[in-house]
Amino acid sequence: MKVREIMTCTPYTCRRDTNLGEATRLMWTGNCGFLPVVGIDGRVCGVITDRDICIALGTRNKLAGDVSVGEVAGSKVYSCSPDEEIHVALLTMRDGHVRRLAVVDADGKPVGVLSMDDILMHAKATSSGQVADMSAEEVVRTFQGIPTRNLPQVVKRHREAA
């Protein structure tokens, strides 16, 4: 199975100078929690998630319109091509510890997004003697390989005291 068969096409994108209010509006409109960040050349140069926005606004004393995506977005981009086998994309997710990949063309321009939600919707349970294009077991192994973030020390100490 190829990534193009299950990815979400026509991704919403933003630029580094986009403010967090506008990025949030794009996520709301697109019903997504992930935006590829594109440079002036249209190539993906970063990503921003709804979590990134939430943490940024919760830790700054600024309005969403006063913080740019460039101040918050990660510059490490995990991506795949639409013609890549889904198994390779799953490995990229697991190795990068990410739940979403930017899907880019040969020029690095965004053509879609591949998320764990997309993958989960297409995974099939295997029956005896059957081989699935993408088994539920493979998806579970990938998801288990994406560790959750560590809690801040203050929260850890509070939990230990309880």
C-alpha cells in the first residue's frame, strides 16, 4: 500500500511569519492538529502542532496574534513521499517519535499529511492465512514505538508526593 492511498490531500500550510492565532484558525478550518510550515520557496521547512501552540501560549504572557509560528515551530521535519510504501512511512514515524508526517513531492513541497488517524482507519486485522497490506499489529507496534513526552519535573515531584 502506498502513502498516497491513505494520506490526507491538500494540506493546510502556514509560513514562519504567520501568527499563532491564524495558525489556530487554519487548524480549526482544516480539522487538523498539524500544519507544515513552508518557506517562501513553498518547500516544507518546519511543522507546528496544536500542542506546540497550546504550550507556547500557556508559557508566554502574550496573545496568539503576537507570537509567530517561527518562534514555536519545530525545524526538524519528518516526511515521506506519496509513492512511498506505508511500511516505510510507519518506520519513519516510529524512528522519529512522531504521529504525523508531511507528505512532500520531489521538490519538498507539501502534497498531503499522513497521520496515525489515517493509518488506523486503514489497518486490517489479519485472519489465519491472510496477509494484510497493513496489519493492525504493525500499526500497534508503530504506535507503541512513539513514546509520550516526559512530564515536567514539577509535575513528577507532585505525583511522587501524592
